[in-house]
Amino acid sequence: MTRTSLKKSWIILTSACTIAATIVLACADMGPEYGTSNFTPEIFVDSAYSPFFYSNQFYYGIGHDEAHITRWKYDNIGDWGAWLDKTLSYETLDYLLDTASEATLDSAKAWFLAKPEYRPACLSAARLTPKLIAFIHYLAYAKKCEAFALTPIIPAWEQDSTKPKPHFNATTLNRQLQESLNTTPDPFLQERYWFQLLRSQFFNGTPRETISLFDTYSPQFPHNKIWYRSLAYTAGAYYKQKQYSKANYYYSRVFESCAELRTVAHYSFHPQEEADWQGTLALCRNTEEKATLWQMLGIFYSDPQRAITRIYELDPHSEKLYLLLSRAINTSEQRGVWADETPGNHSAGENNSLLALVTRIATANNTSKPWVWQLAAGYLNMLARHYTTATGYFTKAETTVPHQRLPQAQFRLLNMLNTVYAAHTIDYALEQKLLPDIEWLESCQQDQSFRNDDAWESVKRTMAANYLLTGDKVKSECFSSRSAFYTDNHNVEALKAFLSKPDKTPYEQRCTHLSAIQREDIFEYQAVILCLNDHIDEALAAMQQVPSAKTTVLPGNPFNARIVDCHDCDHEATQKVKYTKLTFLQKLKELKDKIAANSDVYTNAILLGNAEYNITHFGNARVFYECKVLGSGHGMPEMIDSVFRAPLTSMSTAIKYYTLALNAAQTDEQRAKCQYLLSKCQRNTWYNNTIFKTRGYEYGDYKGPDFIAWDGFKALKQYPNSSYYKEVLKECGYFRTYIQKNK
């Protein structure tokens, strides 16, 4: 006998326990709810099926079904409120049904026996009526059943497997429930006593007793939610008996007719042998029931194609097709564009078969929503890079898509994507054709009623790539920024000129609007690079074009240098002068002008060296270089974009000024300080070239010594009598180790 192939790792379970009360599920992977998607099921699938939309969580929108305790709260309040002729307030009913203790109900019963002193506060405004008395008596039994039927979900890691589960002796309770069922004349109460008794038999009795109780009484009650809850327990009883055909058939009826129990029925639905499955199909009374079974199978096994085929054969107009279609499309989207169709590629085979199936149904044009199938066929052909074929289906859909906002938005989105993907180059005509769609799609970014985020990013990336093919690097950068673009100053100046261009066309205005990097960002980037390369006058001129440069304050004094770098210490230290990006450059210019005038070269060169050191990644003023182009928040060198790592970690300009200061030094104290500051630059350079590898900055791979004897250490050793030497020896463990090894 052939066993049906299972694709879910979680389906080996006891359905009875699932229906009974709790569903304990493993944590699903984190991430976007539906992955990468441009196809929105909410537009064309009944919202009652939403938990079964494709999701990387267990159930779409809710994660796990943990509503077993609260699922019927509002139904119960509404049903009992109506039966009690609205004599109790909503709040009172809510309290009695959800919160009231056994002691409260006992007090109410005493009140019924002409003992007014026992009247509960919650019933202080209630009139004593036969229905109220009957309700309280029923509720006392119902709460006893809830004790074993509605147990809280306890995560597996908190469960105590050594602690035996408490056994509930239901003999007395079941007898009382049966007596109440037999003696109560009111059909409303009868049905509820029947439900409580059936639930108790399920948990505490035998499957046979549960099934017998359902078969005996179910014909006399309406097929309402209580009835389907009872049917679900009966399905669980059949499952306990390993009568899987009957169990799965009953679960399918629950799934079809009771939306509140769909996740429960789905989770418990468990086809096993092929013979069981055929037996379940044989129990169906009509085509609709067979379609429901196939729909559940398609969801359960994550195999919507087979289910679509069978349901389509049964009834091309079935609404059950659309949930499965959405799942099939959304699953395929996660595989991306179908480029890998090499022999033996399983995903390619699945994609091809789905494409053939959807195309066949779309072409037949005999479903209840032809436009959905036409959009699906167009989209799948687009993903398969059959752009011309896709265009044909989108052309058909243009006349069939309902004139409603969301269907029209879905059509426009997919048709636009096909136009963009089909183009291998971009010319003026295509720009004008796409401009309205680009403006529309950007305007949709805050609209969460249909999926468009991935499409927007994909359109920008594709447009950028196509512009690169045409050699238009500037427009490419406007659509999708690349760090490498800024390594060539010709590119930078070309973008600046484009952004500054007067009298732009509407399309050029849109490109300017889309550009992540604006004119002031370019000036700021150029100012930083110029400063790092010691072109202070040009850097100052560029920074003056940046409005934020006047207000962005450097957190530490960039002209100070510690023996041991401590950025937090510098940031917390009292600063007589607070420098902004602009005033910092103005100060650098002042210092350079003094050096040019041969004024106190040592002091001014030291200050310039400190400043150039501190505006690199290693210093206390890296805020200076943080901008849109270069990025920010670089906790480690490897966090810096690879194309910017070298300039932002280079010590060359700092070394230049420390060396100038050394040459101008007049005392050993000054020379000692210069040599140590140079050793810090040598250390950072060594880290850049050794510990932080040039290829990838793979921190931690280096297995050699923590440091070497920098030239600055060797030179500093010549000044043991200087105060600065003694301070370094006290604070710098590396230097202390070096001295100890080289006495």
C-alpha cells in the first residue's frame, strides 16, 4: 500500500489533542511574513482563508493558533445574552462566562434558594428568572469541563515531563450532564448540555462513547457553531480509533462550514495511506465536499498544483481554487526568476509545471475570475522570462480586471514589472512610457493594502542596471546608489552637475527626486575626502555648501591626543570649544596658515596631526566623515564599505603632520611625544594590513603576535628621562612589554 508523501515536519501528532484544547508549535523562522512577493492574495481570495496564505510563519497573520481559550468569547456572550432576553449587561455576562469562580456560582445558587445575603455582587442588578437560574446551573457544569478542555499552552521548554498529568474522574459530571440533557426542555440548553457531555466524553471517556453521543443527538440540532465544534471532537474520536478516512472527512466539513475552526481542522487533518484518502473522498456527498478535501490536501502537503488540477476538473468556477493559486504563486516567488532550469533541478520542474497549469486554465477562460488567472499566467511567464507571452496575458487582463482600486493596482504593478524586465536598454521613449508608473509606484510605498515594496526596489535595481548597460552612470546612480560610483571623481562631478541642472524635464526631475544622494551630500562627501587628503582650502569651500555642517557637532575635541585611545573619555570630557564640521575645517585652515607662516610649527603640526588622526575610523571624531555617501555607525573597520575602507582608515596625513612636528621639535619631551604618536599611526597601519586583511577584513583570522616593535617605540626608547616617556610606560601595556623584552 502506498503511503501519501508528507512534506510537513510537524504533522505527526494526535489530532484529538489538537481539537481538544491546545496547539503547541515550534517557533517559526523569523523574517518577512510572506517573503519576496508582488502577488497579493488579499485582493482575490476570501479573507476567511487568510491564515492559509503562504507565509514563513505557521499561519499567515497570526503565527500560531493560540486562541483556543478565547475563540468563542464573543459568540458565547452574544448567544447567552439573546437567550436571556438581554436581562444581563454585556459586562456581567463577560464576567460570569470568563472570570466568575465556582464560589461565585455557588453563592448565586444559594441566592436562588431565598438566601438574599448570598447574592453575588455581579448579579446585584439582575432579576431572578427561571432562565437565569438555568444559566447559572449550566455554567457551573461548563466551568468544570473547561478545567480539562481549555488548558493553557505551555512551551515545551517549560513543561515538566516528570510530573504526571492530573486525572479527572468525570463519572459524576457526565451523569449530571446526561440528566440535564434528558430533562431540559429548552433546545438551546439541550444543545449546550450535549456539547459539554460530548466534550467530557472525548477527554475522559472512550472514542466509541463520543461517536455514539454525536450520532444519537446531532440530527436534532441545527448545524451551527456548537454543532461543528461537536463534529470536530467526533472527528478527533475517529482519529483515536485510527479511522482516518472518517476523521479527515469530518475535519473537512468543519473546515468548510466553520471559519473559526479552520486552523484547528487543518492542523488535525492528516491523510496517511492512499487508501485512506480514497476512502475519505468516497464519503463525500457532493462535488463541493470533494473540492474542500482537495483544497485541504493542497494546503496540508504544500502541493497546490495537484489540488488545483483536481478542483478545476470538478468545478472550474470553484472559489476554492484561488487560495491554492495564491499559495502556488507566492511559493514560486521565493525561488526568484527561473533562470536555473538545468536537468535535475527540482524547482525548475515545479515552476514549469505550474506555468503550464496556470497558462492552460487562463487560456480556457472558464473560471469565475478569469482576470486572476490571466494575471497569474502573465506573472509566471514574466518570471520565466517569457516577456512577450506575458504581455499577451496582461493585454487580455486589461479588459477583464474589475474597475476597483486593488485589482487595478495589482494589474498595473505586474504589467509595469513585465515592461521593465523585458527592456534590455532604456531610451527616451521608454522613459516617457514608464514615468507615470514610476511616479505611481513610488506613491504606493505607504499603501500596505497590496504588496509593492519588493516591486519598487526591483524596478529601481533593474532600471539602474539597464542604465549601466547604456553607459548612463548618473541615471543609474539615481535609481540605485552604488558606493563604487563615488570612487571616480568624474562620476561625482557628473552627478553633481545633473542634480544642479536647471530646467530639467519631468523625467529628469523624477530621477533627481529618486536619487538617494543629493547635491549637499556630494559636497559633504567631497569635503571629507579632500580633508583626509589634506586639501583643506578645497574641503572648506565644499563644506560651506552643506547646511548641516554648521550644526553637526563633533562629540570630542579632535585636536587632543591620548596615550591610550578612549573615545568615550574624550566625548565625556569638558570641552571649552565645541567644533562643528564647518568650524573644525576653519580651525584646520588657521593651523595650516600658521605653519605656512612658519609660526610655532611644532605645536600647530601636532594639532593638525591629532585632527587628521581623529577624523579617521580610529579617532574620536569619526562623526566628521559620517555622511550619506560614506555611511555611519562603523563599530569595526569591516563595517565600512570596502571601497571606502582605505581612505577612512589611512594614517598617511596624520603621519605627515606628526613627522613635520618631529622635524620641528626642539626638546626631547617634544620628540618623545611625536615618536609615540607616530607609533600609534604605525600600529593602525599594521592592523589595516595584517590583522584586518585587505580582502574582507576578516577580523579574528590572524594568528600572529598582537603587535610588533613599531619604529616609534624604538625611537621613543631613546628618551627615558622625558616625562612623556614615563607616562607612556605607565599607560601603554604594549610599550611596557616592548621595553621589558628589550632591556
